Amino acid sequence: MTEQFISKLDAAIDAAKDLSDEELLFTCDGMLYPCTFTSLETLQALDSFEARSDDLMVVGYAKSGTNWVVNMLKGLAGIVSPLSTDEAAEFPYLEFGDPEKYERMKKYHSPRVYVTYRYYNLLPKSVFKNKTKMLVLLRNPKDTAVSLFHFTNSLPSLPSYSSWDEFFPTFMRGNVCCCPYFDFLVDWNKHIEDENVMLITYEELKENTVAGVKRIAEFFGLPVTEENIQSVVDQNTFQTLKQESSTTHGAFGNMLFRKGIIGDWMNYFSEAQNKEMDARFEECLAGTKLGGKLKYDVYCKN
């Protein structure tokens, strides 16, 4: 199981070593994708994906805690129906992998767990037809940017930057994998009151993980006990995931888990960068329900 998954990760990383920064990403539907993890053929095949009403679907921006939440959801789903060997070998990201993965996914037992970075209108039509529930996971923009900077520089499949000061304007322009942060949030803000959508932030999960996971389990209608939830949370602390990352993800594990803390942005942002980010937040999200949930004044002000 793990060996198959790790071999896919290793292959994607190795394939990037001979590519220039310009060759690493390609554009599809206004989003940027790493060419060694997915392809145009895969994204075209994604349109035919058959979502189910009982799928456990996570929507998130890159480096917002999706791996952590997916691990906890898999723990909860495993109580309902054990994860198959083939399913465990798949990329948990819906848009990553080979074009045949969606045919394979038809055979996997419910509830299936997966995550997507996509805009709302780019989701497969079956998501809406079958009223698949979507857990939208977001993280404050400053910590997201810093985390993405380190991840981008450590993963050969993504372009690298000589410094934080070089990366920051690229992030603000939105020329990063997979799309502009604020465009993504503005898009999802239109749908967070839909009955099949639940919004949760990385910060509230960090501050009270058990309460957050209980809300998630209730949203998805998972028949689990409070003891189940506590056990899954205990088994998926950031420290545990980081310590076990080489076993679960091979070399990719060292790139995936760094600090997992709130407020690391204070070690990177200049005064000018703070002002620019603050102004962008005001422009895009001030006064919105999603913007309120992010608690920007709490997590993004000195």
C-alpha cells in the first residue's frame, strides 16, 4: 500500500529534475498545475468523475492543512469501511494522477476521501448532481504564503525562489500553483452558505482539534463516537505526522510537513509586505462571511 504510493511520489519528483522552472507548470482553465503530478489528459478525464453523495470531499488552497484533515478523515472513514490497498495508493488530490484513476475510483468502497484545489465552477458536474458535501478548509493568507514559499522551494516539481522577497510578489500576482489565493477565496465565498458546504479554518482546528473534527464528522453524517474522534485526533497530531512522514510519504514527507504553527509569517513579512497584504484582504474579503471566519485581525496583525 504505502510502497505503491511512495513510488508514485518518487516518480513525480524524479521526473522534475531535468525540467527548467518554466517547464514545471502548465495552465488549464486559469489554474497552474505541476506537470509531473498531473496532465491535461487527466484534467480532461476529471470531467467524467462520478462523485457520490457520501464522498468526504475537502476543498482547500495549497498549504492550508489539507493533508492533516485528509488524514483525520481517512481515520474516521476507516471506522466505517476499511481503506482498500488500491485506494491508499492513489493521490488523495482529485486532479493529480493518471487519467485512468477515475475509473479505478468507481470500485472503491464508500466513504471515499479526497481533496481538490479547484474553483467551484471547475468541479465535476457529478458533484452538484449528486449533492456531494464539501468541506472548505482555509488558512490565513500570511501563513499560507510562507508555508507555500518553503514547500515550493523544497519540491523539485515546483519552481524555486532565491528568497522570500522574490516569492512574495509572485504569490500576490497569483502565479503560483494552483491559483491566486484571493481569487480562490472570493470564488468560494459565493457558496459557503450552500447547504452542502461547510467552512472551517486551519486556525480553529489547531485551537480545538477535537471540537473541529466533531463538527466535520457531524457535517458528513459519519456514525462515529466521541471516543473514535479523540483517537483519530491523537493519532494525527502534526508532530506524529511529521515523525512518520518518511514512512508514509518517503522523501516527499520531509517537504510536506515543516512547522504547522500559527503566526510564522511574522518572521518573514516586511512592513511594506504587511501593508500590501492587508490592503488586498480589505479589497477582496472585508465584510464578507468568509473574511470574518478567517479572523484576519486576530491572525494577521502584529
